[in-house]
Amino acid sequence: MAMSTRRRLFKFPGRSGATIARDVDDELSFHFDMRVAELKSGGLSDDAAQQQARTEFGDLEFTRRYCRNQDESAARNDRRADRGPRTTRRVDVGQLGDAREGSGRRS
């Protein structure tokens, strides 16, 4: 099987920045288009519906950046949680012996 036709057998966990950007853009476009359709069904022309939707949605670039930042932050937190705790607990070897002796075991 050629390398170019080989299917990836696993997926890296998490979402890349490009995937997040695409998802946010798709979601905002979906909601914008749905609002335009609602306005058109209410009798507005296509141009008037798009203008009204832009007014209602406000600053789309700000919303896009905000949503991307929120999703990227959540993805980072998910990756950190998947890796588990980053600190290790150091235990003195003498403490291990003390713990065994106190556990009810008899030699």
C-alpha cells in the first residue's frame, strides 16, 4: 500500500488551532445563515436580511476571536488533564519501611 493512500489508524487527541478556527467559522456561518433565512422568510430581501443579521450579530471578528480563544483554552485544559498530574511525589525510602511496619504485617 502506497504511503499516500495509507489511512491514519489513530488520531492525535485534541484539536489543532486550524481545526478550532474552522469549527468556529463554520458555527458562526451556520447561525448567521439561519438568521438571514429567518429574516427572508419574514419578508426582507436578501440584502436587507444580511444587513439586519450583521447588525444583530455585532462585531463578528471580535466574536470569532473570543470563541477561538475559549475553544483553544478548553483544548489546552483537556490535553493537560489527559496527561495527568505533572508533579511527582517524592517519598523517602525510610517512610516506605515505616508504612509497611504500620500496616499490620508481622515479620
